[in-house]
Amino acid sequence: MGFFGKLFEKKECSVCGGEIGLLGNRKLEDGNLCKSCAAKLSPWFSDRRQSTVEEIKEQLDYREANRAKVSAFHITRTLGERTKVLLDEDAGLFMVTSARNLEEANPDVLSFSDVTGCKLDIDESKTEIEYRDAEDERQSFNPKRYAYSYDFSIVINVNNPYFSEIRFQLNSESVDNDAETLLDGPDDVRGLRGSIRTSNAEEVRDSVEYRQYEAMGLEIRDALLQVRQQAREEAAAAAAPKAAVICPCCGATTTPDASGCCEFCGGAVNGSNV
């Protein structure tokens, strides 16, 4: 079969068995995946081409089970602007999504204890400011001048079998001060405020918009690191061996249960350690 024969050859989804249309195939390590099945995978998953059919089926089972978690999710705190970090502090869970319809989007529901790290990533870009000379050619200033812009991203590292990182951008457009990067001549200072300055970086970093996104990112980072630490401390306390005490109700030496009650009489234990 020639190239065009293979191109128009009908393919079958290795997961659902449905027919895959032209240009609709998503290659797997050992099979094919249709667009419909691919759309059900986690939005944070990026290793599709290196995944086997069996691994994709396992993830789709996980994603289907996730729907019940989304339905039970109770939002107690919202962080972010476009893409939001939603917290269910009572259940110790969170999700990251830009969707308005949570049931339809089915965002991954993760435990606070799944967080292994979180940081605010500020990406700095610079563009040289040039001017046109008398011959309408682009020329550099001496010394060179630069216009700076910034983008703010949150990077959440997680312990999950299908992805290890959640990364999303806080701002929809780069933060700058609208400096022009091509001026009418060497005496035109519209690109930077002041003929002596060679960079607008300090001005942009001091802007309201820059500070807004920086504060937003730090709030998300600190919140996730705080709940992660809280979850770890609670897990450590639950795993710690319980000390034997004397029950004030029946006088027995007992190891209190999870509710702090005597294992023999069921009374509340407030006695001292033996």
C-alpha cells in the first residue's frame, strides 16, 4: 500500500473500537486513539504517544471515577483569575480549572497531600528598542535600549500516576508598559520615559498590574504549600503510636481510640500517661 493508501486507510480506535476519521488519529505506543477518547484524558497528561492502550484504558477508568469526586466537591476557597485553584478545605482536596461547568470539564480532583511542591515562575522577556534613520533603516541606540515584558505562571508538582506537573499562566497578556520598540528617530523617546534610560524593567516591575499578578501567584503558592504541610502533619499524627493512659471512668489502662475514648468502657479519656 502506497503513502496515500495508508493516509486514507480506515483506522479503528484501540480503546472504544470506533472508526477514526481522516486526520483524527492520535497515535499510541501500540495502537490508535480517537479524538473522543483523547478528549477524556486529563488536561495535564502529556505522555500519550509513549502510552500503551492498556495504560490509556486505565487512565480513562480513573477519569470516569473522578466524576463522582467532582460531584461531591464543595468549594470553600477560590484562588486565581482565569484558571482557578479551587479548594475543598473540609475534605482536603483541590482542583485546577478554567471551566465554568465543572461536571462537564471533569477536572482532576487531588488531595492536599498529593502536592510535592509549588512555585511562582515569572518569565522575563526583552525586546530591543530601535529607531529609523534618515534612510528609513532600523538602527540601535548607543547604548542599546530594551523594553521588558513579564508572564506569570504557577507550577504545581504533584504525586499522580498520570502527570507530575500542573502548570498554568495567570495573566492573559504579557505585562509591560506599552513601550514602542520602533521609534521615528534617535531623539524620539516614546519607547522609554527619559532619554537617558536604557531599560523600562524597573518601571514595569513597579506597575500595579505586575504587583497584582505577583501577589496572586504568591497567594496560590503559599496556600498550597500550607495545606500540604497541614496534611502531612495530620498524617504523621495519625500514624504515631498512641500512648497508654488510665481511663478516669473505669480505671483501666487503655490506648484511646480515634475518638479519644476508652477501648474498654467507651468513656472519654483525659487521664495522664502511664
